Amino acid sequence: MKTTVREWDWWAYNFRVVHRAQIPGISQWDDDLVDMIVEVMELEPGGRVLDLACGSGDHAVRLAKRGLEVVGVDIAPSLVAHCQDKAAEEGAEMAHFQQACFQQGDMRELAYDGEFDAVLLLSGSFGLYDDATNEDVLARMARALRPGGRVLIDVFDPTRMVVRPPRRSWSHYGGGYGLQTTWWEPEACTYVSEFVFIDDEGTLNTSAEQERIRVYTVPEWRRLLTGAGLALTHTLADTKLPLVPYDRDHYKNLVIVGQKG
């Protein structure tokens, strides 16, 4: 079997666009998430939103349809190109569509200063780096906010990760079969994923490196937010309405909301 090592940009499109489009109920999940974001962030038409690691652009486009001015940023060129095409198609079909702007960028180099009412980082995309870099990313997110603005971060829940066994899951998409292997490293408080994809031609596509995500507890989040000049306003247990506070009995997800003074 031929083996090809693929870089992140290839995996980003393969997983975030092709695979994602085939997940049952994903459109309703996106609708529910955006409903929750608009309510908890108190967003009004005309507000400015920064969507970091915007992925497929589905959330950014939904927010733009509600009259918000959205800037989507992702490190993967393939995803940015996909998002730009998606926004152009939506804009051509809807006269009242508020154009979403997408650009390539690294969250570690974010340089906005006081320009947004809300900054989003969704789908477990926080924690990709070491602690010092993660803290700097959060500080850059806070700096991008106007006074009174809020960040919303959808992260992996440490309560579930601790008891979650190693998992191997196959999916059929994009003309082949993908295998995702995940496990929890308790000493590092890190969730690890490895990916392989066997295409129709029999090529085994492997990843150049593991995806490693540092997972933080709620007390750690309170410390991180304080260090970035943000106050923790919500810890939520789900990504849809009604808002459910996160606690030991409710931990389906962990959504962190912080506000700038």
C-alpha cells in the first residue's frame, strides 16, 4: 500500500469540510450553536465578530446572515478559500446578506486592538500549544475586544476526558475511509488525536504530527481569563439554548464566556 504523509492544510479541508458535511444533524447543531452565541453574547445587528479558527465558515456565515459584521480567520489556506467561496455564494443569493470576510492568519500572531464586540474560538480549538502560548493567544483575543466585549470559547470538558477511554472510530467520507484514534494523557491534561485516511485508490494518507490539545479546568479558566483582563461570566454545559450552567451534574460540553472591563 502506498503511503503519503499529509500536512495540516490537507487534513483541515478533509476533516473540517468534507467529513463535517456528512455528519448527521450538523446543520441543526450549527443553528443551535449560533442561537446560543447570539443570546449569551448579547449580539445585535451591526456588531463586529471575530471568528478564530473559523474552519468551514458555517458559523461565521450564519452570524453574517443575522446582520453581524464577521471576520473569520484560519491558519489553513484551503479552509480560507472554501470560506471565501461560501460567503460569495451566500451573498449572491441573499440581497440582505452582510458579507463575511475571511483571511488566513495564525491566532498566535493576532494583532487586532479594540475592534470587536465578540471573539469566538469554537470546536475545541483552544489549547493547541504550550501553556505560555495558550495564555498569549487568550491575551490577544482580549486585546481585540472593545470595552465590554466578550470572548466565547467552546472547549473539551475535563470531567468527561478523565473518564473517556481510548477510542478508534472509522468514518466513510470523501471517497475513502478515515480512522481517528484518540486518547487522554492525564499527566499533561492533554487530549491527543491521530488521523489516517485510506482513499479509493488504496493510498494510506497519514498525518505529519499528532493533534494535542491542552484541556483546562474551570478554576484554571478563571485564572487564565483574569490574567488576560477578562471576567468569567458564564460556564455553560451545552452549545444550545436554553442556557445550562456547567456543574458536576451537567457537563455535556464546556463553554467559557469572559467579558472585558
